[in-house]
Amino acid sequence: MTVLQSLDKLKISYIKFMEKNDYGDFGYVWWDRIKDCQKWCNKENTYVQMSDSQTLKIMRNWVKEQKQISKTNI
């Protein structure tokens, strides 16, 4: 499985989890979080998207945190 396929699978899993637990606008929340996966690039003097593997790692940790938070709010 490629990194992009893993990221897509994680997104689907996250959305299904949030739908099951009836949390707000989870599609927007995913989009808003993933757009923040940027890092400063001195060469371009602006923020650029992180590599797919960095993004996947960050999003996996974030989804894990979201699931933990939802468990404590039950």
C-alpha cells in the first residue's frame, strides 16, 4: 500500500468513526487539519506541504488523539 493510499484509508476510517459517534462537520475538520501539515521552506521563503509520509505520521497521531478525546467525552 502506498503512503497516499494509507492516508486515504486513514481519512475514510476517521470519517466513519466520526459519523458513528455523530460529531460535527468532520469532513471540514479533516480538511482543516491536513492543510496545516506544512513546514517552513527557507528556499521558497514560504510554507510548503510536508512530504506524504510526514503528513501521514502527523495525521495518524492526530486521529488517535481525536479518538481518545471522544472516548473521554462519553
